[in-house]
Amino acid sequence: MTDRAQTAQHPEKASGVNDFVEIVKTVAYALLIALFLRVLFFQPFTIPSASMEPTLLEGDYIIVSKYSYGYSRHSIPFSPPLFRGRIMERSPQRGDIIVFKLPRDGHTDYIKRLIGLPGDRVQMREGRLWINGKEIPRNELPPVMIDSGFGFTRNVQRFQETFPNGRTFVTYDFGPDGEMDNTPTFVVPEGHYFFMGDNRDNSLDSRAPMEIGVGFVPAENLVGKAQVILLSWDPAASLFKPWTWVLDARPSRFFNVLQ
């Protein structure tokens, strides 16, 4: 019996096979388009810790632009060693909030604020930030009470800092005598960057040695610039408790553009 005759005798089976093939093709195309967009344009991230408070809260769902600084192997999922350096490289600006790969393992995603550019001298003195021998101006704001994460709240100082390029943001400070409030002068090597969290006393960042913190971050490790808080939920929200999707949502943070 010919193939045409077999198909004529089992039209439903042939139709089912064709439908399955079309579904597989559609899914494959969708995955390829998603991968293309993720590699070249945008990637979502969820904030897992309090190190960038008050700018970013645990549970914020942000969008990062991959094209802001050009592309490296870290722009591709799993960071395959296809090439070195950056393609179409553009320099970040001081104050940008950036996702990067942790230098000591090359795989873990971190998010911090860019403080020091190549050649800069960065130091903390009694909780105050100095760059290239000049203190960064800051204005004290009313303090706030925040959850310590250990079952009690604590009073935290807030300061509005302003970089020479006009970038302004708010930081948290537990006091001037924290472990990283007084540091040596860090000289940022060529081709590297220096990062800090806005929650100054609750952030393991470039002030800490690479073995336990971030250290200096190579330009190749930059993933992209955080652009917008798309959605936000309190950490108590759970995927398996649908009512928390509404009760623990933070709509005032939806679609907030990051500075």
C-alpha cells in the first residue's frame, strides 16, 4: 500500500502528527526569539537581598538593558568562553546601577552602584565617601525604622549623596564605625570598576577583598544597566499562595525608573 493510500485511510492520525510538528516549531521559534531578546536587549532579575536598599528592595523585579555597555561572553546565558573583552563597548557612568558577574566565580549575578571608574582613588572615612581626594557631598534626611532581618527593627540614618555628574541617590547608614566605614584608599585598575551597595553597612562589595566580597570588577564582567523596577512583591509572597500575589504586592514600586 502506498504512503498516499495510508494517509487517506488514517486522516486523523496524519492531522495529529502535523499539528504536533507545528506546535514544536512554534515553541522552537518562540524560544529562539526569547533568547535573541535576552542576549541582545533585555534581561529580568529579581533582587534577592537588602544590599541596595532603599533604592532596590528584596522582591523587586527589575529589567536590565544588555546593550547599554556593549556585549561580552557574560551577555550570553552560562557565560560560554566564546570570546574575550567586549563588543561595541560603551563606558558606564558613575552612579549607574549595574548587574555584573562576581569576579571570583564568573557566574554569580550581583547588583551594585558604580562608584569608581578606572584610575579613580576611592576611600571611606567615618562612613563618608571620598573620590579622588574630594568628599562626596551628602545631605542628611530624616531617619527611618527598618527590619533588621533578625526579628527586630532598628533606626537607620539616611543620606542623599550627589556625584559630580549630578547623579543623586539615597543611602542607608547604621553609623560611622562599621566594618567598612574606614578603609584604605582603593586605586581602581585600568579596565576595572569599583562598586558599592546603597545600604552601606549591609553590603559586601568592592570594599571587601575578592575572596569574600566583590573586589575590583573587570569590564568584561558587566552584564547590563538596571533600568526599571517592573514589579515588586514583599518577600513574604509565595508562588504557591496565590492570595499573596495581591496582598503582598507593592504597586507603588511598579514601573519605577531607576536613577
